[in-house]
Amino acid sequence: MKKPIIKVEKAAIKQNNAGSSRRKFLKMGGLAVAGSGLLLYSCSDDDDVMGPVIGDVFDLGSGDLGILNYAYALEQLEAAFYTNVLDGSYWAGASAEEKLILEDLYKHEVIHREFFKAAITGAVNGDTSLVLPELEFDFSGVDFGNRDSVLGTASVLEDTGVAAYNGAGKLLTTPEYLVLAGKIVSVEARHASAIRSIFLSDDTAFAGDDVIDSNGLDPAKSPSEILAAVGATGFVKTEFTANQLPS
Amino acid sequence: MNIIKFLDEFTSDNLNKKMSSRREVFSTLGSLSKKAALVAVPFGLATSSSKAYAAQDMDAAVSALQLALTLEYLEAEFYMMALASGVLPSGRPESVYSQISKHENQHVAFLTAGLEGAGVEPVGKPTFDFTVGGMFDPFDDNNSGQEVAYAQLLALAQAFEDTGVRAYKGQAGNLMGTDFLTPALQIHSVEAKHASEIRRLRAMVAGETLNPDALGWITLDNRGPGMPEATQAVYDGEENVVQGGVNLVDATGFDAVAVSQSYDEPMTGETASTIAGLFIVS
């Protein structure tokens, strides 16, 4: 039986190859992109572009705004994924406990998404040109009728969310935003634990040695690491850039 | 430092006052230490730079870590005694407690090393009483029977883990701008993973896996079925549905149950100290 993780990895190789040409392209364009947080920027028309490459592609922005837009992108991804899960045949026929857990995760991620939309819009005084637009997603690589595919993908997304928030905390300069990120990341961690617990047979998988290090610490990853991994899934269709985020 | 004295002195009021000046000092130091590539101690806070800290500012971050260490001592000893008690069934319960026990021991070692690396003497390990003067019998020392003891082991574990999550979150602001912040966040999310699993294990044992108050996440301020009333302080305030000034029930159309589940709330150092203090004899 094919697991989604395998599909993700396959996609990762493909995207990584594309990534190097993207970096090269950016260098040629004269942009200083430390660590290249660029996500899914199409390079198909490399030769036609001179000077600024951004054009009408949304950039997450800098400082706290950039981090909030980054979190908003991740929450959009999670919310869209669970929306598809609840429309799928696996969920419809799942055990009562798994149905309840996945339905809760759907609600939580939609609530997180709507929070970021409202909070960012408020923070920029309604200037929607600074708010990440609604992204389009392509989940054709996930079989929503298959338990392994659904729970495997969910587990990757939740682990990614935890590592992303843990890594982003130190980049925030406003204490209130740090606390808000903290309020969300522990719920993502509760999700990750529950999904891994129902999905994997190892009784220690909820906080497994494959994720947590020998100091008992969860991963903390930079935006560029996270966006590269997310880009590699192939789930995000809408192009955007993260050129002003710290690597 | 004496643990009781430390807990008595620990008030969030004192810690929150100096926020802006402390952040300035820490962020300056943070960039200095990056340039010097100081990586010898886990937290990257080299002792040679410690004189750059104003004493007051240093105190807030250090106090946050001392509180964290105190909570980790409590958890580490609790899980060690739980595993030694013979109360835990083999299989999933024992495996879950073993895994958590390992992490809590690692957290004690990590925080101890971090404080020592910063030139600070870590608080000593307190003497704990997990029976709270005979109110509980989680290790079946008083022959309450395995079933009763096991239920209490699960209830106490849930209370400790949910407290840990809230307590670390409450200290994040005091660590802002320091190299302690990221490791503290990395522990914080591990505590949340523990909390989720303990809650779900407890629900399974109690046959409550479909009870909305017994999921991996916290619903409103409900402590959940079978939790002793004495643990209510762990959950007070979790019913919040307004985040960053946005009422998320109004903004999303989801009910307060779902909205409150979506966010864990911080806990002040004072509250965390009070809760931990219930189990500390000296």
C-alpha cells in the first residue's frame, strides 16, 4: 500500500532539483536572498525576466508581519487539508474516535486560519495588499479514501507546524505575538501527538525518538527550512515569496 | 537557593515590569554572542558575557528557568515513582510513562546545564509528596488498590502536563530576546505532546474517548471526567475565546467549545508555583 510519505519524498526530490535552479535564477536577478525562503516560484520564464522578479507574486513581508503571514500560510495549508479530509471517504467511514479527532483538527485549523486573517488585517490597518491572499492548494497526491494517506499526511503537517512555530518564536519582536504563537503551537503539538498515537503502532510514537532529540527537545526550524519542505510537498499552488524573512 | 523561598519570591508582577529594558539588553547581547559563535553551553549564554546583564533583567529570565526546572523536577520524580510503583499496567501505559519519564529527566539535565552554563546555581530538587498529605494514593502505598492508584496516576499526570504547557507559555515573554527562548519553546511543545497522550490514555482507561472533555486538547475550562476538583486551578482561564482582540466565536461561526480548544492559555508564574507547591514538602 502506498503511503503519502513516499509521495511526499518523491515530490521532495523533484522540487529540490528545481530549487537549485531557482536559487541560481535569483542570484542572477541580483536579489539578496539569504537561504532562499522562496516558495514555489516558477522559473519557467527565466530568460524573459530581467531585474525584479517579484512582479505580482505576493511576498510575505518583513519583521513580525512577515512571520504572521508565514504562519497564516501554514494554517491555510492545514485548514485546506482537513477540509478535504472531511469531504473524503476515509473520514466518512472511520471509527468514531478518529472521526472526532479529525473533525476537531479541521475546526482548530480553520479557526487558526481565520484568526491570522483577522489579526493581520487589523495589524496593517486593513491594507489587504499586505495580507497573504487565499492560497490555492493541490492535494491530488493524497488519497482521501485511504487511512494511511490521510493520517500520514496529517502527521507530517502537524510535525511541520510545531517545528515552524518553535523556530519562528525568536524572530518575533512583539511579546503579544509571541504569546499568541505559543498558544497555537501547543495545540499543534497536541494534534501531532494524537495523530501519531492513532496512526503508528509504537506506543511511544506520540512523542517519538524519531522527532524528539536526546535533550528531550522538539525540533525548531527556520522559515526557509519549513518553506522548502512545504514547497516539496507540492500542495501549494499559489506562488508567493519569503524574501524578507530571516533564513 | 531554598525552593520554598524561591517559589515565594516568584511573582509574575516582578518579572513583567522590566520587559522593555530587558529586551534591549538581551537582544544586544544576543547579536554579540552570535558574532562570537558561543556554543559551549546548551543555551548559548556564555558566562563571560553575564556582566553585560543588568542584575534585575537577568533575574527575570533566570527565575523563569528556575521555575521551569522546579516543574521538571516534579514531573521527573513523579514519573520515576510511578514506574517503580508497580501500579501501571504493562503495554501502552508503561511505555507512555517510560517515554515521558525519559524526557522529563532530559529536561532536568538540560535546564541544569543551561543555568550552570550561564553562571547561575540551579535550584535544588525539592522533597515532594505526591499524596498531598494523604489525599491521594497514586503509588498504592496505602493499599487503596491498583484501580484507584492507577486512576490517580493518570489524573496527576494530566494535571502536571497541562500545567507544564501553561507554565512554559507564561514564561515565554520573560525569555524573549534571549538564547533561552527557543529551547524553552522546544520543551513546551514536548510537554503538550505528553499532555495530549496522557489525556487520551486516561480517556481510554475511563471509557471516555468520545467525551469532548477528555480529548487530547482542553475544552473550555473543563478539567474532564474523573479529574479531582483540586485540579481545577490548572484549567481556570482556558475558556478564553478572544485572541489578539478578535472574538473567534464571532469571527468564525464555530462554537466556544471548538474555539477554546484551539488555543492553550498561559499561566502566571505565581499560579504555576502555587500548583507545584501543593506537592512540595520542603
